[in-house]
Amino acid sequence: MAQLCRDSHRFAELDIEVLIVGPESADSFKKYWEKESMPFTGCPDPMHKVMNLYGQEVKILKLGRMPAQMLIDKSGILKFVYYGSNMSDIPGIKDVEEVLEN
């Protein structure tokens, strides 16, 4: 999430709304969001309904849920999907910009 936070100004410039979905309870999620002053909207998903709907993988030997990044346009069309193979495998802003250009 640090990478997303670092590029938050660029997402705003590109008219991209970032929504972070996490497996924590609503209370844990809220505490983390306030502590870290997260610039994005957060959605707790303790029952994993949203994460399962979008096919986010779980790899127990790699400490749980793998990163998944999706770009959904304003009409609800999924334009970009990336499933990370480890916790640091997250596309950068340049990858997102490339998708938007095409």
C-alpha cells in the first residue's frame, strides 16, 4: 500500500478513485486507516466475499492473500487485472497509465 500512497497524487490527476479491500474486521480496518492516514477509501471484507468474487488468491506459505490490482472504469467495465505472485508484486503507476492510454 505504500506504493499506492506514494502515487496518490498521480491517481487523483488521472481521475482514478482507489478502493482498498482488506480481510480485516471493520474495527481493525478503521484503526489502521486512521493510524496511517490513508488517502484512499477502505473496505473491510472479513468474510472475503469481495476478494473471492474477484479471484484474489490465498497462498498460505506466502503469508496469506496475494496482492490483486484491478482498474474498473466509470461504467463498471474491468479494464485491467493483475494478480501478484508475492506481497511486493504490485504494478506501478506507469503500468496503470499505460492501460489508460490504450
